[in-house]
Amino acid sequence: MKKHNFSAGPAILPAPVIKEAARAVANYGGSGLSLLEMSHRGPEFTAIIEEATALMKEIIGLPEGYQVIWLTGGASTQFYQVPFNLLDNGETAAYLDTGTWANKAIKEAKGFGNIEVVASSKEQNYTFIPKKFSVPKHAKYFHITSNNTIFGTQLHKFPKSPVPLVCDMSSDFLSRPFNPEPFGLIYAGAQKNLGPAGTTVVIVREDMLGKVNRYMPTMLDYRTFIKEQSLYNTPPVYPIYVSMLTLRWIKKTGGLKAMHRRAKARAALLYNEVDQNPLFRGTTAKEDRSTMNACFVMSDKYTALEDEFMKLCKENGIVGLKGHRSVGGFRASMYNALPKASVAFLVELMQDFAKRKG
């Protein structure tokens, strides 16, 4: 049975990408070697990482002065690596607290300078994005999280800021066009829209770096990886290769504008059903609903049916739909590679379940 993959991450990848990536495991480019056993210093992988970086710059439209580096450790490592590189002792950074990962970033940053939380929706279980706040002009940067995987909210417009934006884009990276110029730094774990778990992309404006006085261990200094083109040590070769294939697919499919159209169509289809089906209800403010992660629960009088509906989904090849324990219910993650047909199938199942349960 064909599975409909709504997993939050590691997430669905494009079918042609998986097919090509599988061939590379057995025999890369007719070399007689698996990509898994080839040197990261060899010409084959050099070509891969150079293409991946060039595609990233092209697809986003990065202006001069920005560098793309490929790291390990996931976005969680960036929670401390960002302030370690950008925030000197005694300086201030501003943060917007919109979810679990934003809150973790705040906790880590407090070890490197003064952290001012300009607004938070924590007291309301992160069910909305705060709108009214001011960013201090003396801050070195303003950290935001563009999409909240656990709670299903998203910044549909990036806030205006008197200081450079720093953004954790992990769960909606490459899902829509955006102007990169207000951003001093962007980071994203690959395992949502870009590739498999194992590599993290950092896009940094070079003039943000080299302004702190603390000792910088070589492996934590972004400048190390800029200078060595992400090859200072052995990088995550295979995840970077699959990411390169995904970037090729995004470009061929129409770029970020096409990804955005697809995302809006999937989200509209599912949210329309959530809103009109009496068995279900959304959990977040409608204006802040994520196009990537739709969170919903059973309506109050039907909560006893949750396990039955989850069982029905499993029997019909729907996987990854269970909501995070912080929210409960259901979470349909609809990343770039998810076909609209999978969302339509879920909607039909919801409709049929409602008819049978009256």
C-alpha cells in the first residue's frame, strides 16, 4: 500500500530524489564506488557541494556578501553557535518567543550575553504569533523562528527590525520566496524540505562575523567553514548530496514560487475541512496557521473518537499524523514533496468518518 507521509521530520522527500539517491549508494556515477565510501576531498564530492551551494544561492536569490555553509549538529546546535559568534559579553540580543524551539534558543543564548524577549505567546500554549512588540535598536540582532513545527503557527510576514534578523527557518525553509536582505543569518536543519537528517545549512552575511572578543574554537567559528568551503573536516557527505538533488528538484519544479503555490493549496484544502467538519477543530489562531504543519484535534464532544480515527488513518496508509504531546490530537506536516493527493485522501477520510459517526 502506498503510504501518505505526514511526518514532521525527518520528512517526505521527492520520489525522483530518493530514486537517484538510492543509485548513488550502490554505484555513484558509474564510478564503481558507493558515494558512502568516496573521499570528501575527491573531485566527485567537490562538484556536489559546489553545486549544492550554487543552487542554494540561485534559488533563494542571495545577494553578494552572503555565504552558505554546510554544518552538522542540527538547528539545536545553532541555538548556541549563533550567539557564540554574534553576541559579545555584555551585549544584548532580542528574541521572539513563539514556540518550543524559540524558547530553547533563548535558553542557550542567555549564556553569552543579555537576552531581551520582546514578546511571547507561551502563556497561551503558543497558539498565536505575537504582533505588537518593539525591537531595541541597541540589540546586535533579532532572533525569530519562522515556523513552529509543534504548535502549527507561522510568521507569514517577517517583522520589520532596526537590527539584522536572525532566523531559525528549519521547518519552512525553501517553501516560499523571501527577501534575504534584512537577514544577518539564517539556519535550518535539512530534514524538512531540503534533505535527510544530518546536515544543517547556515546562510550568513559575512559582515556579521569577527566582532566578538571571546576565544573562538575552530569548529565553532563560522569563518572556518567559509574559508574552507565547508570542508574543514569531513562533512555529512550523503545528506549534502541528497540536499543537492532536492535543490535540483525545486529548481526544475518552478523554484520557491511554485513551492509556495503548492503549500497554500495543500493547506487550504485541509484547513477548509477542519473548519467545516463538526468532528474536528483547529488549535491555533487562523491568521497564524502554518502551511507546513497543520495542528488540529477532535471537537470537545467527540474527543473519545480520537483513537478510532487514528486507527482508521493507520489502516489506510496514513503515517506521521499523531500530534506532538504538547498539543495532542493530530499534526499533518505538509512539506514541499507531499503530493496534494495525499491531503485530499486525508480529507476524504475525515469526511467519511464524520458521516459514519453522525
